[in-house]
Amino acid sequence: MSTGDEHDYGTGETRTRLPGADPYGGARRTARSSSRSLVTVVGVVVLLIAAIAFANRDDDTPSSNKPPTNTPTTSTTAPTGETPVTTKSTGIPTGFAHNAQGAQSAAANYAVALGSAEMFDKAKRDEILRAVITPSRVQSFEASLDQAYTPDFNKSVGLSADGTTPKGYTFVSRTSPIGTRITGSSSDTASVEVWCSGLLGLAGENSTTPVTNSWFTITMKLEWTAGDWKIVTHTQKEGPAPVPGDDRAASADEMSKAVEEYGGFTYAR
């Protein structure tokens, strides 16, 4: 990510401790080479962020008819107990409740979709955008992302120029929401922040872009349209990130199996 400014869709700064040899093959990387690799990945992601930011410029501020719920309470991190939605469109949960809880649930699930590996496939990306973006903004999102997901960008994250995964490797792009909060709302609009952890990289022997972890906060402005919450604007900033632990970095085989064997969730606030 960038140096703390708000940006659109991307990943935050990542620090990964790699004990011993490089977990994906090759010699152990020095601190300088690791730093150069991180700078390269961050630079690429910033290009994508800037493209979406251009498409999502919006000077409107969220309606504040309801006071923001920014102040933590004893129930801030507690689940609502509401039953998760049971319907999906393009594999993405739909049919959220027309209230603050539903807006937060929608934002969490939309964060997962927009951070998925499917976004690197043009056809699948357009399906995702049509499922989560308000109809009046779909075209601008598609145009900006088409300009961002270029052959050079695909190659920079380890994929082939056409966005396919090289033989023998597993491409990983996952977003996991940690929590959500409402920062502004009215009867038909809501501004929601989603604190996330993300994985991005190519798992496989001798990968030059191994899977790394990042922490970031997404802000979505949502509107109630056609019986569901849809995204109007989407921005992102890095952090808050915890102090990295001393966990052993997974091998390429372990990471590939984890991605293939562990499915995702439907998130409900």
C-alpha cells in the first residue's frame, strides 16, 4: 500500500519473517532483496488502487441522519445473532437486511469478493462487479479495472500475461474481514468500514512472488437499491496491523493445499 493515504482497492504493507531458506525454494533472501521485492509489489498494487480511485471520485459525504456508532461499547465485537443470508448471486451472498446490521454484513462479504483471485479473470471480474456495485456505477468500475488489470500487472503478481496461473503453481488472493462498523447512515445509505487481513502471492517451488499477508481497512459507501445493499464508492487504507509473530512460514506445498482445502465463509454482523 502507500504511505497511509486513502486509496482504493489494494493491499497494505506486509512484513513476513522467513526463517532459514526461502519457503518457496531458492536461496535465503537478504533483507535488502526482500525490501526490493516488497517495494515492487507495493508499487504494482498502488497502480491498481489509483485506477479505482479515479473511477470512484465522489465529493459527497455520507448522510448523518443517524449518529455514527464510532464509540466502542461492551457489545461492539459481539455478533448480532441474526441468521446469515441464504441466497447467492455469482457465488456472492445477497439479500441482506435493510438495516445497519445488513449493511455491515453486505460490506464484509463484498470485501471478500473484491479481494478474490477471480478478480484477475475479466469475465469473472465483471460478474462480481455487477453483483456488488450499484447499477449506475458498474460501467465506470469495469472501465477502470480493465485498465488496471493489464498483462504487465498480471505478470508482476506472478501470473501469466493473460491472467492465468502458471502450471505447477497456485495463485492466492484472499481477503478475510476481521470486523465492521458503521460510520454514517440514513434510511437508504450507509458508510461502513471493514477491517481486513489479506493474502496475495504465488505458491509454488521457486516462486519469486511468495504469498504474503497484509492488513488494511476498507471504507464502502453503500446504497439500498433493487432490494439489496450495493457499493457506490470503495476506498482503502493500510492497517491497523498487529506486531508480526514468530510463526514459521509455510512451505509452497502447505500453502497450496491450504488454499485448495479450506473454503470461505458467509459473513454476518
